[in-house]
Amino acid sequence: MGPNSMSIEDKKESTNEKKEELFHLEFIPESGQFLTATEEYKTLWESESKKIMSGMEEVSGLKFPNSKIQAVVYEGISSLNWDDEGNYSLKLRGSYPVEVKKGTLIHELGHRLIAQITERPADMDEHRILFLILYDIWSKIYGQEFADEMVKIEKARKGVYDYVSAWNWALAFSWQERKKKFQDLITNF
């Protein structure tokens, strides 16, 4: 190889680095009290973004769109938000333990991933669609024990959404049935 040539492995790594630059998360504390929590999210993303993104894309069959997303760490309900111009932002709860931060970040990024699905059945809300893949994403990335614990945590959340019935609905299907239902959805967008 000449001095300006790259091996196949180098080209693959360079392509992956460019892809990560096209999907960028910027973590910002809402105030000084969230500096430590923000650093935890940043460290998590810096060390595990490749594993998280590839696991999410592999399970879902979708690719992350080019985006720069601002993630504000605060004390409130975690959510993905967007404006009329298609700009996305995250709100992430700062007080969660690191393991729950992992699960929450993947949950909220899952909303960004499925935002590409524009044709949706009337009987499937946003979380039911997400839950067709979220358990399997968590399992792929961190194992079944982690996925089971995240479901347990989400089912305990009350007031904003009925996580219990949505998780019960999704997990009543086998992983093959969940995968087929999700694949049927993405063939229509």
C-alpha cells in the first residue's frame, strides 16, 4: 500500500467515525446542580455510543438519521421533543442511577429512531411501537437481566403514561412476533 492508501479496516473505521459525527448528542446541564449527572451521561455516551447505536439499528432495521440533538439534564420526566422544523431535543432525568440512565437514554433515542415511521396504525401509540423493539434492544446491548430490570422500573412509573399495559401488550408477543410486527410497520414508511 502507498502512503495515501487505507486498508479495508481503516476505511470501515473512518466511515463509522463519520457516521457518528452525523448523529451527535450534546449534553448540557439545566443548571449547576446537574453537572455531575451531565458528566455521567456524557461518559456513558462517549464510551458506549457505538455499541448503543449499532444495537439499536440492528434490532430495529432502521438507521439513525443525521441529527444534532441537545440533551438537557434536569430533574423531571425524560422525553424526546421536537419542533415544527424537525429539530429534536432530549430532556433527561439527572437523579437516576447510571444503569437507569443507560436504559433511559436508549428509550429516548428509540423515540428518535421510530420518528421516521410516519404511517402508524390507530391501535398502536408511540410507546407500543417503541416497545416492540426496546426490550430486544436492551437485551442485545446489555443482556436479558438488564432488560427485565428496565421493564420493571418503567412499569413502576405512574401518572404520565400507562407503562404497565403497554409493556404487558408488547411482551405478550414472542420476540419473533414483535420483530414481525415492527418490520410490518417499517415497510410502510
